Amino acid sequence: MLRKGKKKPPKSEFGKDATADEVTSLVSLKGKTVLITGANSGIGFESMRVLSKHGAHIVGTARTFKKADDACACVAGEATPLACDLSNLHSVAECAAEIAERGIKLDGIMCNAGIMGLHKLQQKDGLELHFLTNHLGHFYLVTELLENLKESRDARIVLVSSAAHARAPKEGIQFENLTGEKGYSALRAYGQSKLANALFAAELARRLEGTSVTANSVHPGVVMTNIARNLNPVLRSGFDMFGPRFAKSVQQGAATQCYVMSHPKMRGVSGFYLADCNNKKPNKLVRDEALAKRLWDVSEAECRRILGAEEDMPEAEAA
């Protein structure tokens, strides 16, 4: 149900074939600074290229500084490279600290980076790797930078989710199996992490009501990028063979996240899930407020456990 006073995304003139260049053609981002995770490849790099072309200062992050630096050197506009390994919360903390030390004021965070389809269970810090990398790393990065974002008059958080969120376990998030040891499926684990992205965006939107910061999640589409590199050999072969027939190009795949991050029509719009640059109804689990709040609480607890921190984490107050 739409909350009273909640601004719904207006219908966009763009659709599934639109490119990031097309949806930003009339946009000026001069004076804006946007952090993009996974800016070294795929739709992250395309988003950096396009938003930079329209005047944005990009803070481009990758797992290593070299990867970030090499990518940032390839765009015409101002780009600051930073290392941010989302599977390592200490690296995420260092990234957030460096932004503060440099006095970088942010107007947006595009949570773009991710892994998909690890065909064997992989764990780090006691968590299944999809959940840690795709969700928890972004959760910690965003919550650490919320106060920074609140200083902007129009700050936007974009979580790159996926239609695969509908493939999450039937209960949504398997809180008793975040290690993956009680049963593992690559597609289910990926779906759970993408559901977590959408739930995080929805909960952020609720907690940020009344501020200048908005949060939305997006489905970029099936895109021909290297995210499929971890699929088992049979699925990877099929994706490489048939993907070009139905998948979006990188330029098309970056369109929705660039639209939500930059287009004037999205100003003040928060708490929605978009695909093909338009509002789309997500799986009903995304609208489960109790599930989203529990995910937030568990995510905070996991961050404290991994970092060994006793103090409270910065957070947006629940409305």
C-alpha cells in the first residue's frame, strides 16, 4: 500500500531498450558527487562513464585500488578511485573513513557491485558469500555514509537488485542459515541477496522519511556482463551461447540505475522498485516491513560481530 504522502514514480518515457546515454540526455549533474561500487566493469563502469559525462564527480570503487584507478582513468570527467572490497567489512570501513578524511560530500551512492551464481558454497567471516558481498557490504557502506548524504539537498541511494529476488527462499531471508551450511543453492543464495538489497532500500526509505535522502532498488535486466563468470560451466556455456539473443547490452543495462540516480522526475521518490526506468511491482516479500526491519537488525549485529565493534553503528531512525 502507498503510504500517505508518498510520491510515486511518474511514468517514464523510457523503456527496456533505452540506454544510459538516452535517459540522461537532458540531465546536468554539475556539482554532484556520486559513489559507485563496482565501477571497474560492466554496468558500473557504464554508469560512471555516463554520469561523469554529465558533470558528476564520481567516486569509483573496486575490490582493489588498482582496478578502481585504472577504471577512473578511462573517463573524461573527474573521478576519484578508492578500494572497497565489499566482502571485507574492514575494507568498507576504510573506504568510508577515507571519504570522511578527504572531506568528500556525497549526493548519491549507487550500490552496483555484486557476485552471482557461485556454484559451490563459499563463506567468509562466517557468512555465505553472496549475502556478505551483495548485501552486508553495501549495508555497512551506506549506513556509515548516511550523515554525509543528509547534507545534500537531493541525495539518492540506488540499490541494484534483480528480478531474481523472486527466487529467494519462500520465507525470504533464511536467518538461521546465513552460513549456507544448512542447505545451499547458488540461485537461491543469489536471489536471497537480491531480495536483501530490495528490502534494505525499502527500510532505508521508511527510516529516511522527512530527510533529503531517497532510496530505491532497481532491476537492470539480464545483461551481458562478466557477472556470470562464477556460474557452473553448463549454465555459463548456455548464457554465453543464448544470452546475446535476449539479454540487454551494457548500455541498456545501466539505464535504469542512471535514470533513478539522475533524472529530475525521480527527485523525492523513495521506497520503490523499478525496472526499464519505470515503477514495477516486486515480489510481495519486498513489502514485508517486519522482514525488512529484522534484516536491518540482523545486519547491524553481523557488522558488529565481524568488526568486533562494541559501539552502536550509525543508523537512520525508524519512523
